[in-house]
Amino acid sequence: MAVTVSVVTVKKKTNSKNIMSKQPITMALAGNPNAGKTTLFNRLTGARQHVGNYPGITVDHKEGFFSHDSQQVSITDLPGTYSLTAYSIEEIVTRDFLTGQKPDVVINIVDASNLERNLYLTTQFLEMGVPLIIALNMMDVAKDRGIEVRHKKLSELLGITIIPIIARSGEGTDELITKAIEIAKSDRNWQAMDITYGEDLDESLLEIIASIKNQQFLEDIYPPRFTAIKYLEHDDEMLRKGQAVDPLLASKLEETVTKVSDHLQKTTEVYPEAIIADYRYGFIKSIVRQGVLTHKFDTDRLYTSDKIDKVLTNRLLGPLIMLAILFGLYQFTFSWSEIPVSWMEGLFGWLGSVVESTLPDGMLKSMIISGVIDGVGGVLGFVPLIMFMFFGIAILEDSGYLARVAFMMDRIFHLFGLHGSSVMPFIVSGGIAGGCAVPGVMATRTLRSPKERIATLLTVPFMNCGAKVPVLVLLIGAFFAEHKALYMFLFTLLAWFVALVAAKFLRMTVLRGEATPFVMELPPYRFPTLRGLLIHTWERTWQYIKKAGTVILGISILLWALMTFPGLPQTTQDQFATEVTVATTNFAKQPDLLQSELTRIKQEQSAARLKNSIAGKIGSFFEPLSSFAGFDWRTNIAMLGGFAAKEVIISTLGTVYSMGEVDAEDSGSLGDRLVKDPNWNRVVAVSALIFIMFYAPCFVTVVCIAKESSWNWAIFSMVFNTVFAFIASVTVFQIGSLF
């Protein structure tokens, strides 16, 4: 394949903000998934980063800040993508950010051990004309594989600066940033590279480019040739923008592309996008084979990752090893977090005692103890456990093992009518535990089949997200303390089984259709860096802490108010006052019996006050129905609070079961209170676990489902999940009660 290259010079816009070094330079990190972008981003920014969303799009947007030689730098970690053609939301976000925000320099992270595949994206950056520098990452991995990359030769052939680095150790990063700042500050012209795509397409490109230039069509956003190529690739996003700007010209360009496509179908039986891809790879091969890449070893040998995969992804051993690793994660989490969790319980118990002895009886004291300390404290008490769990998951994720889990689960997912790409949304939502359904729902955007996508986003809330984990830990720790890790493991498997069965049901009824094929890249195994693990662990834990200190605090205080007012009627108060007087008279000479009787009366009064409250009346209203699942009116209050956020279940239980206590020092932990309560036992605990795991997603997830699909599906999710969860809980309780 003959490949020729020409360079078109495009005048670079002067960026006045770079005249003074005090003004921050804007950088963007872009590259393929698993190329090391996030590792480099974390190394450069450390804790000086925040996560938001791109305007109008619910995709994570990471931005950080750092300084280098007195120069302030603002850097954005763009989503990993293989191309700039708008097939996925990540590709759209990356392209729109580059053309809309116009960063001063783009650092293209290229995996040196997979050079040819990674350079495919690089060619599109070159065609786009962005100010580019290549960070040739994973040089150590390439060396271990016997691959030698002559980066200076590659730099000469591509005409751009290339710096070899090892992102996880920091080697070469200083030189990379220095060169990137030089490019950002330079006034030299941008150079947009043109690749030849063969006679047929080149002629069509010239015709389309001429029309674009005459009408200045989208020229304020994209170079004319880039726009023309995207039209030939039938890029839906580009076609939509074209119709919005100039419908007449856009339609004319689409007609031209249709003629070219029909001609190619007749002559070569391929579409323009396939020819463009072939010529890009031909361009890359022509570069690489000019002494850029050499293999010291036999290229057919099994690399270390391949050798490991022969065992870890084996059809028989792979799933068994996966289950063992999952069980090991829970064993590690429970055993190492047990002491720190007891410290946290002791801390909040001490705080309760201090408030009990310091403040006078009244509403303020009740709110602080029952609403804040017992409510929010019950959630924050699990922070050590959450940290250990997130740390273990970060190890699996950063090492590359989670991708293998997705690969192995694909075979199972097809049996249930889902796509292999559905695996990652399930994992992100808490398939191993500790995730969140919101990013899990958003992750379904990678699914091309609409029916598979809807089936996935409706079932990912069944996973044990980070909000459910503390509730599961509370009930399992209270009623199955001798085998905590085993029960957590079994309930995780149950979540997967139920989600897949529900997906199969949906795919056989309202979402009937065939499963589509699945192709996935397995990244090489890597040793995670301690810095990266700590950053990932802290990011997720901090989100949990912030939620406890904001949303859960507010809901806890609101629920406390609902459980406090309107209080007891005066006649009922007089009855309890009479009982106290009678007891004092009857047991005046028996102090021990008197104290016991007074305690009983106060507990009955507290319980009556709670049952007469707004929340108590709501819980009592549902009790005739919920009793079939073993839930009394107090448990109902907690379950209703869980519709807002599942963490609220713990804070509400803490509040409900603390408001009947008389002596704060004797109240014990929430788990102990539940075990001692006559309305709770192991069967009720399992029934509650089943209901909590599977009933309606939290409010934020419901809104996300509505945004990603429609409010009809969001409402369907709430109703379907709750009805299923209640039927399952009733079944468990009724059968369990027989034994």
C-alpha cells in the first residue's frame, strides 16, 4: 500500500494568557484506555484534583492543578478512547473538549508495548492539528517484552516531540512537562498532517474540502480536511452539527459521500470508513518499519501477561480463582477493619455519653444524640471498613485483573441475553461491593444495542453498592458474626444471580432480542503503585464521608423530627405520670424494684411517643402488609428512608432504636440492640437483607436512569424492583419461619 504524507500549515491562534507565567497553562491528557493517563495525572496533581462532569454530559471530568518551574498548569484527564470518530460518549467528549476548550497543549499517552495500536489515535490528533506532544509510556514493559522503540526516529518521522516515560515511577515526567510547557508557550504555527487515502477518496476529499472552505462550514471548530474525513466516515455527531449549522450544504455533502460510498461498494465492496482505517494503519506501518520498532525476542512468544492469563482466564480454573479472590477480599476487609470499626463505635459511644451528661434534657439533646450521633455516627462508624474494601478493589482494578473478570463473565452474560460490555457496569455498581449504581448506569453508554443497554441499566442497581455495604455488614455482623466473610460472599453471589435472572426475564419479555458479539482488550498486568492505590481509595472514601456529612445528616435530622413530633397527647402523658406516682408509692421501701419499674415505664412512654409520631404512624400504616416479610413499624420507617439513600437505613435504625433507650451508656451498638429486640431474629435479618439489596434504587440513581433512558423506565425500575424485593422477602420469611 503506497502511503504519502503532506503537511498543511495552520496559523496558531495567539494565546495571551501564556504571556505571563502567572497565568495557568491548559493541558489535556489523551490516549487509549489502559495507556497510563490516570497514573500520570495522579502523579502530576496528587490531591490537587477534583472530579466533575462535562457540561451537559454525565461523564466523569477530572481536572487538576500543579506547578512546574514556577509555571502554573491546569490539566484535564480526558476519557480513554481509541479514535476521534463519535461512536461512543468518550470519543465525543474528547473531541468536543479539544475543539471547544482548545487546550494549549495535548499530551498523547502512547503505550510503547502496543505502539501500532496506540498510534491510530495519534494520527487523528495530527489530522486535527492540535498542539501535540507524545508521552511514550511503559518503556519498561516494552523492554521486558523485548521491544525496542527508537523514539528519536519516530519523532523525526512524525514531526512532533516524543518523550519516553514510565508514568508509575515518574521517570521522564519532568522532561515531558518541560517540553509540553515549551510547546504551549511557543508562537510557532500548528501543523496539521494530511494522510493520503487512495485516489478515489482523495478526489472526494478535495471536492468536499472546497465546498467547506467556500462556505466556511464549521471552520471555527474543525480544520476543513478533518470535517471532510468525518463526513466520509459517516460520523453521526459531525452530521448532526452540520445540519444544525447549514442544512443545505450539509445535505449536499452527505449526497457526495453517498455517491462515493456507492461507488466503492460496487468496485471494492467496502465502505469509506474501512478504507480510511486501512490507510491509517498503512501509514503507521510505514512509519514503524523505518527502523522505529524492533523485537529482540520471538514475536510469537507468550508474554508474562499471556502466561498468567493461561491460568487466570482458564475456562475451568478462572472462575474458581475469581471466586477465591472475591472471598479473600471480604476476608481481608472484615479481619483488618474489625479493630478500627470498634474504635469508631467507641468514639461515637463516648460522644453520646458526653452529650448525655453535659446537656439538659430537651429537644436539643434528643436531636444531637438520636438525630446526629446515632444517625450519622452509625454511617461514619463503617468508614474504616469502607476504606479497606476500596483499597482491595483498587488493587484488583489497577493490576488489570478486573478486566479479566469482565472477560470471563462474558460467556455467562450471553446466556442471560446481555453483552460482555455489561460486565463493567455491574462491577462499577458494586458487583464486587463498594461501587455506585450512578456511574454503573452511565457506563451502559458503551453498549451499542438499545435493548441490552436498557436491560443492563435496569439491573445494575441490584448490585451491592457502597451505600448497601454498611447495612449488609451491620446485619451480617449482628446475626451471623461467626461467618461474616462467608455470608458477605454468598450475598454478593446472590446479587449477581438475581440481577442476571431479572435481565433474562426482561430480555424474554419487554426487551426481547438477540445478544450482540463482544470484543475486549485485556491490558497487561501491572504492579499497582502505593500512591495510585491511596489516591483511588481516598477519592471513593471521601465521597462516602461527604455524603454522610451532608445528605445523610440532613435526612437524619428530618427523620428525627418526624419521629419526635407531634408527641404524646396530654391525656396519655397524664396516664404515664399516674403510673410513676403509683410505682413510687408501692415500691418506696424497695429501691431496686422501684428503679426497675420506673425504667419500664419510661421505655413504654418513649415507645408510645415514637409510635404516635408522624414517622411512627406511617410505619404503622404499612405494618399489616410488611408483617408478611417480618418487618414491624420501626423497620418500615428505616426502609422508607432508604428510598432517598440506602445509607439512611442505618442512620434511621440508629435513631429509631435509640429513642426508646433511657440510659445512653447502656444502649450498646446498634447491632446489639437489634439482636436483643424481640422483633428481630436471623430469619427477619435475612428477609431484611433481601429487601434492602433489591428494592427501589436510591433517588439519585432513579434520576440518572431517567436521564439515560426515560422517566417511564425510571418509574418501572422503582416499581419492578420493589415488588420483586417484597415478594422475595415474604417468601424467605414465611419459609424461614417454618423452621
